[in-house]
Amino acid sequence: MKQENVKALPALSFVEAIKKGFKNLFYFKGRARRSEFWPFFLLIIVLWIILNYIWFKYDINGNKMISAQSISESMLFVIGSFLLGIFPIPLLLSCLVRRLHDTGHGGMLAISGGVAGVLFFSAFYANLAYVFLSVKNPDVYPENDTWGFGVIGITVCIFIVLLIILLYFVLKDSQKDNNKYGESPKYKVSSTNLE
């Protein structure tokens, strides 16, 4: 008769998780436990918030960007904002895929969430660009045209549903056994023969 002993390995420290996250930035195979995912996720989101705060507060000349005088300055603001908006998606994608692998799920859910995020930010910033253009040139771009809000509404609904599904899987505990994505990074399973 065989008895299996399951032992949980110690959680990664914050620094270890950050190092591992950056080391595996482009590595989509294997598994990542919660103590590896959440500190890396938190660091990237905090960096994203700080960069967005700096960007929205000041432009490259130190002026308030919202008061941009020309259409080119407005478009630079919109393009920069879009790039900052999608900044965390490629950085978090590999860690999210490995975290999903750890719970026994494929990475396509993470990729579809990333695509939904890019679509949402694209719709949002396209509408923002239209607003800037309508303020600067109201004859060509009528101010009361609200086509973008419908697109934003649809993409934000899809994005939120995918985020809720992803959150559920990311919060789940690691599978104790090995799965098709590799050995468990959290649990060490050893078996002993009882006779």
C-alpha cells in the first residue's frame, strides 16, 4: 500500500518573487504560485499608477498636459496615455499564464484578457482623442458625437467579465499534484510504501 505525504514549501519573499517575475518575464511555460504572482503584480501596478500620475500631471516640458494648445500636443498626450494604459499587460502576461498553469488552466484565458484590455484602452483613448479634436476643431469633429461611449461600454463589460474569471483562477490554491504544465512549485509530494 502506498501513502502520499504532501508538504507545502515556504512562500517566496517579496524580493524573491520580484526577481523571479523579472527573470521569467518572457517565459510562458511552467507554473507560478500565488506568492510569486501577487508581489510581482503589485509592483507592476504601483509602477503603472506612478507613471500615469506623472504623465497626467506634466508633459515633457513640465507644463500641465491638459492645457495643450495644439492638436499635435493633444495627440501626443493621447498616444502616450494609451501606451501607459497598456504598459502592465505585456509585463504581467507571462506571470499570469504561469499562474493559470499552476491551477491547471491554459494561458489562452490570460491572453484573451490582455486582448480585451488592449481593446478597452484603444476604445477609451480613441474617444479621448476625438474629444481633444472636437475641442480644438469643432467644425470637423462635432462635440455631441458619442459613438465612442457605446464601444467603450461594450469593451469594458467584456474586460470586467474576463477580469472576474481571471481573478477567480488566480486566487485558487495550487494543484498539489504535477499537471501537464509541470511540477507543483508549492507542494512537494512524496510517497512511502506501507506493507
